[in-house]
Amino acid sequence: MLNIASRTAYGSDHDQFREQVRKFLGREVNPHADRWEADGITDRAVWRLGGAAGLLCPTVPEAYGGLGLDFGYNAVVDEEFAYAGATVGFSLQSDIVADYLVFYGSEEQKQHWLPKLVSGDVVTAIAMTEPGAGSDLQGIKTTARRDGNHYVVKGSKTYITNGQHADLIIVVAKTDPERGAKGTSLILVEADREGFARGRNLDKIGQNAADTSELFFDDVRVPITNCLGEENKGFLYLMSQLPQERLSIAVGAQAAAQRAFDAAVAFTKERRAFGKTVFDFQATRFTLAELATQLQVGWAHIDWCLARHMKKELTASEGSAAKLWHTEMQWNVVDTALQLHGGAGYMNEYPIARMWRDARVQRIYGGTSEIMKEVVGRAI
Ligand SMILES: Cc1cc2nc3c(=O)[nH]c(=O)nc-3n(C[C@H](O)[C@H](O)[C@H](O)COP(=O)(O)OP(=O)(O)OC[C@H]3O[C@@H](n4cnc5c(N)ncnc54)[C@H](O)[C@@H]3O)c2cc1C
């Protein structure tokens, strides 16, 4: 269990909420985790259950069916799900998509969608990446061409989290292709629109319970009122929201690293070699001490980031630095923890094997480590 005794970002209300999250995981997620992993997708039902338990989109204002809480509640869910190894796509909905609607949605869009995001009746996705453009988002080819009172959306997206379950997709598309970033908009596309099709649920090396898909838009007509915020301001909106997305990944990385460390401690205290436990070797204790030190520094930094973010002070560079450091740290901790398991670490029956597979993508999605260095470097 995560030790929260020395945490500074949270109050007693967050701690009580954490108890609810833990109970939810024990009741509705952990018993199904292996099946979901094998199926490559979670049950759709977990979304409504999560909504009913108050775990989805805690920051959405009460006027739109939410609880109007601070981001600390999102972070509690992120930490507990990551510590449990639950790769359910709640954080994408709560930490990323909901705020696009809250900040840039029209009153009508907010009234219509936000209560459904909170309840889990609607699952959402955000589709930026394309087969030909990921890091270089300005290179996207998907277009949303004006035709009277409609946009006609054409293009394809890939690696989209929640793609199989999604009922609503925020599509990043060029509304004025000549103007590059300044001609990019965010268009809401409902999954029941004619011309929309889901591709494969992609076969990944980890995070298998989280569905990841190709999405196709073949002249999908949506009303112009489906534009989120102002036309051609999409890139600006994306840049504004990325710090929270990156912090969310950093928070999960820290908690997942802690879980791997705890697993390594438990394993090495049991496993015997040369007449003693593996833990009794000084080499092991030194290795664990190094990991414990990284984790201690990491928790302090997460609390610092959360406090700054809740005061709206976390900068794009700080959010990127957090994603860079915590995901790289997670990889180091998880890989070292697997090594301490010996051959058992390579066996899927040991949880550390899945933690290792699940960790790999953290340094890639939400912006690669190299792109994080670009963002941090540019701000120096
Ligand atoms: C499991 C998973 C879930 C995902 N979920 C989503 C989602 O929900 N929505 C979505 O839109 N996308 C999603 N993605 C896509 C993800 O954000 C991209 O894969 C990521 O941003 C990298 O883009 P790319 O794959 O095109 O790699 P590329 O951009 O082709 O990068 C290839 C390599 O080149 C490096 N590189 C690129 N540019 C530079 C540079 N300027 N300087 C130095 N090195 C550089 C990269 O760091 C990388 O090492 C997901 C990806 C995965 C794997």
C-alpha cells in the first residue's frame, strides 16, 4: 500500500477519498485485471461503476454534474490505479479530455457532455497522433473542411487510447491547412457519425488492458457547433493543457515505481541464495538504497508539482521536466527491481514482469523523453 504519511500535497479529505479509491480497485478492478489483460480491453461496465463511485473527472464543476474538486483528487486516483497496476483509461478522461470541455467548450457542449463524462455513460478519447505525425504535431494531415454549417472531417489517427470504447473523440484537425499550427482546430466527433470507423485494437507489448486503436474519418460530417473553442486555436489549447497531461503521467510513474520497489523488497527478503536471503547481500541493499533515495526525492517533487499545479503555477517546462524525470526514474526502478527477481522477473506469473512491460511506454506517450528535453531546453 502507498505510504502517504509524509505527503504534503494532500489534506484529510483527499485521504478519505483515497480509501474509496482503494475499495473500488479491490472490488471492481483487481478481480478482473488478468481477464482484461488477456482480452486487450476492460469491460465497458467499469466506466459507469467508476462514475457512480465518484472517481471520474473530480474537477468538473457542480453545475455540470461534477464535484468541483481540486486536481489533487485526480492525482489520488492516478496514484492508486498506478500502484495497483490498473491500466484503465480513467486518467485520460479525467485529467485530459474533461478540461478541454471545461475550459474551451460552449455552454451547450458542457451541459451536454460533461455530466456524461462524470457518470461514465460516455467514454472519451483525444486523437492527435497520425500514422505520419506524432512528435511533430504540426505535420498532421487530417482536415476539417467547412461545408455550409458543417465540417467534413477526413483523415486517420493511430495509437489512440480508449479508441475502442470511445463514444466521443476530440479530433485534432487542420481547418486552415495553409496556416500550419495557426490553422489547427479541435473538433468533437461522436462515434455514431456516418463515415467514422474504428480500426484494430492494437497489439502492444504492455498496458494490454488499455485499448489503443486506429481511427478512421471518411468525410465525417459534423455541425460547426462541434468545434471546441475557437476555430484555428486548437494548437494553443493543446499547448495550454499539456502540463496537466504530463503531470498526470509523472504522478502515475512515481506510484508505479514505488510498487516495483515494494515488490523487489518483498521478493529479496524471501528468496535465498548462498545460505542467506538475497536482501542480506550488501550489493542488494545498496541497490535498494539507491532506489529508495530516488523514490524519496520523487515523492517530494510530485508534491511540489501538485502544489504548484493546484495554484495554477506549474509551467509547461516544469510539467515536461516532471514527465521526463519520473518516467525515466520509473524505468530505472522497474528494470532494477526485475533484475533483483532473477529469472522469476522474466516470468509473467510474477507481477514485476507486467510492471516492466507496462512501464516502457511511459517514456514515449504524452510526448517522448526527447521532446520533453526539447521543451525544457527551449525554456532555459
Ligand atoms: C500506448 C500508447 C497510447 C497512446 N495514446 C495516444 C492518445 O490517446 N492520443 C494520441 O493522440 N496519441 C497517443 N499516443 C501517441 C504518442 O503520443 C506518440 O507515439 C508519441 O508522441 C511519439 O510520436 P511518434 O510515435 O510519432 O514517434 P516519432 O515522432 O516518429 O518519434 C520517433 C523517435 O524520434 C524522436 N524524435 C522526434 N522528434 C524529435 C526531435 N525534435 N528531437 C529529438 N528526437 C526526436 C522521438 O523522441 C522518438 O524517439 C499513444 C502512444 C502509445 C504507444
